[in-house]
Amino acid sequence: MFATNPAPLAIRRQFSAAGLLRISLDALIAVGALLATAAWFGEPVEGPYLVLALIVFSLTFPGTAYGADSLGALSRDVILNWLVVVVVLFFFGYVSGYLSLFPPKLALVWCITVPVLMTISHATLPFLLPKVMAMEGLHRVADSAQDIVG
């Protein structure tokens, strides 16, 4: 009975490099900005920061495919989505008592930096991704030609 059920879509589907980049972009930006902000403030990236990075990754992966037509609409969508993540983090941080482990200035800088970086990356992604994919296609053609010749 179980052998006849098809595999779930996530298992059957093979992601391209572009697809993986799109779904992991928000998580990579949020975690990367957290680690960079902690380093900027001279905080050791240890226990609490690693736990926070894991939670942030869990809340932001897979990312959102924004369909905004203008930069203003994109900014609004990014800020609203990020605000939900921040509210969840602050609520659980307050309830658990772990909020006091992070300097308030660091948290503020991180919370402001992430939506700015996400907006910039989502605004430039449609322009940069085709170029990156074209370069990847050239490498694939060159690799396969080399395999055929050599």
C-alpha cells in the first residue's frame, strides 16, 4: 500500500540553482545579518546567537516570492513579513527570558538592517539572476563539451 503512493512534491522535485537561491535568500540574509551584526558589536557568536540563528532560519525558510510591481510595494511586503518574524521572536524571547541575552542596540540594528537588505536583494534579483544563470549555462556547456572531447 505504501509503495504505490507517489513521493511528496518536495522530494520528487529537483531544484535548480535559481530555485534554491530564491527559497533560501530571506533565511540567508537574516542569519547572515545577525552574525555580521553580532561581530560588528564585538559579541561572541556562541550559544544564544546560534540558537537565534537556527530559529530565524526556521521562521524565514523557505522565503517568500514577492510579486510587487514597484519598489514601494516590495518594501511594504518585505517589512510586513519581517515584522511578523520580529514580533514572534520578541514575544518568545520575552516569555522565555532570553531577550535579555542580546544587547538592545544590536537587536535594533539587526531588525532594521534585515528588511533593507531583503528589499535590495529582491529588487535586484530579477536583473542579476538571469545573468548568473546564463553564466552557469555557459559553464555547463563547456563542461559537457570537454567531457565529449576529452
